[in-house]
Amino acid sequence: MNHLSLSSAALLGSGLSPTELKQLAAVARRAASAGGAVLRHHSGRLERIREKSRAGDLVTEADEAAEVAVLAVLEAETPGLAILAEESGRRAGAGELEWCVDPLDGTTNYAHGFPFFATSVGLTWKGLPLIGALDAPALEQAFWAASGLGAWCNDQPLAVSGCEQLPKSLLATGFAYDRCSRLDNNYAEFAWFTHRTRGVRRAGSAALDLAYVAAGRLDGYWERGLSPWDLAAGLVLVEEAGGSVSDYTGQRLNPADGRLIACSPGLHQALISGLASCAPLRGACYGAPELDQAAARHDATG
């Protein structure tokens, strides 16, 4: 890909000065830290865990309280900017900059006491990621990145791995909440790459998966069915750490599509080719013959 990175395009289009960019990056870090502090406080003390409209899509009082804390920082320090938050939705603002907030990415992990979760705060321009900050309190790791300013974890610079061979790689992925209702559910892709790599991890937080690619702890990551608040912060981390970001075909990523590859540059073509070679598994092979029947009915009706 020879075009500008997403974050470089966002910076160019936004017209932000270097001083303004640094100031907004500091706001993102403070907001993520505020959310992380709330998650730390509520950890192990949850009283309300409920499902949203989709099975397995959980929300807790910690999600809601962390979002309140994040929005308090953003509204106090950048009162004119729009905000898109997972729990409370979108609020309009002046201009084309918008904060994207996931107060608790990895809610299922959090509810079960699994320590892979984070507060994610990203700033976008016309939907393109510009600044990102993550606070992972259980891991004691704070990540941040901004276009042209590098990617960092606990004040140490990040760089993607130099891995160029699929058999030597460690990858990550995830499964969307609609995986039980459609054949295009990433099961085939998971099996294909698991068979050809050192392993594929499914840790349950898209934001942290992207951060771990940026840190070189994972060599690559792919997933479908993601929302802007899942991606906004992590995409900047990967790009600023020298990684490649694209859609499944290698074309310029539209974050709103929710289907992406993020990896070490040397693995990019292998991931594109691997994903292209995968056809959905039959539902019957994993105990869901009803998915085959639904697909057959859909094909029959056009």
C-alpha cells in the first residue's frame, strides 16, 4: 500500500498543529486513565451483569461508571468535540473531530476475572483514527499513540515485530457476537491459521490485541464485526509502531466496515492470501446444522 496511513491522512485533514495534537493526546491519556481507575475500583465487586440485545454481549455497572469518568474528562477539557461512546451513544459537536470511547473493552473477561481488558479512548477525524490511548489496569499497562508522535507503553517506545514467515508467527483474532447466527463467523479462518502458525490467540479485547501487535508481542491480528470504538485507539498504535493496516483484501481500511488486518509488514500478504483462501465451515461440523439450512434457504430464494 503506497497511500498515506490512516492516521497520517487524519492529521493532514484535521489541520491540527503539533501543539494541539500533543494537547489532545494528553487529554486522551488522562481520559483513559480515569476509566481504568474506575475499572480497577470495581474489579471483583460487580453486582450487576446483564446482556444487551445480543447473547453474550455483556454490560456491567463498571462499564457505565467508567464511561461516566471518561466523558467527564473529555467534556471538561474538549467541550466542543463530538463523542461516540459505546454505552451512551453519539453526541454532536463542532467540526469533524470525534472521540470514540469504549469504557471497558473486554467486558466478558472483566466479568469473569480474566485480566485482559482496557479502557479505550480514540480521537478520529472523519472516522479516521488520529490519537489513541488505552489503560489496562489489571496488566498495569498504559498505551498511547498519536500521528507522527510514535506509539508508547508505560513511556517505552513500541515497534511491531519483524516476523516475515507465517509458520513462525503468533496471531490473534476474535469472534463477533453474531457468530452463532451466521456461517461467516471466522471459524474457518481460525482453523486455517492455527494449522499454519505457532498459534492463534483469542483473548477477547480487540483494543488490546491491536496494542499487542504494536508492541511486537503478537505478529498479526485479523477480525470481523468490530465497531469504531473497538478500533479507533488501537489502529493508531499499530500504524505508529510501524505496522500494516488494511481490509481483508489489502485495500485501504474503512474503520466503519469492522473487518481488518493489522500486522507486521512482512506478514501482510500472507494474511491477505490466507483469508482469501477460506470458505465458511459447514455448521454441521460444529453442531449447528440450522446454519446450513438457513444458508440453503437464502441461496434458494436468491
